[in-house]
Amino acid sequence: MQPLCNDREDLARAYREILLRSPALRAIPFDQRAAEEAARLRAAHNRAIEDSVDDYLEFCASRGEGPDKPFSGKILVRVAPEVHRQSMMEARRQGKSLNAHVAEKLR
């Protein structure tokens, strides 16, 4: 199946899900951009999924980069105790958790 070659976005989405969730693939951190790049390479060169993944990993290595990895959403931030206290007080005044308050400020 070559959804990108056939301009079938519905099939491309299904294919993307297979790439992201298939137990047959090697267990490496993989994000959507990496899966799309593997699908694009496979479609462009009529290659097997494993070959496309290998190509992507080789491409990253040639640039001295690791493959893209999804972010966890966790950030450890160290601040002065007074900043911590003031942030907590502001969050309480707004009826929010400190986490919700800080996340809102980061947006």
C-alpha cells in the first residue's frame, strides 16, 4: 500500500498509525514527524517499512543528531523560594493548582 503515492490522506493516516503502534517495528522512540518521514521515504522509493526506518536513523546519524523523540510534558524548574511562594499564593487566589498556574503562564 502506498497512500502517499496515491494521494490518499485517509490511507496515509491509517498507515501513520501502523508505523506508530506496530509491535513488528523495533522499539525506538518515534514521533509523528519521524513516522511521516518513514512513510514518505517508503512511498518515494517503494521500500519496506524497516528500510525506511533504517534510512531515517542513518539520516539522523549523518547529521550528528538523534531521532526525534516525543516530549514527556514534564519540566523541572528551580526558582527562588520567594518566587515559589508568590506563585503558589497566586495560584490559590485563582483557585488553581500550582501546576495549572505555571502551565498557563508558559502558554
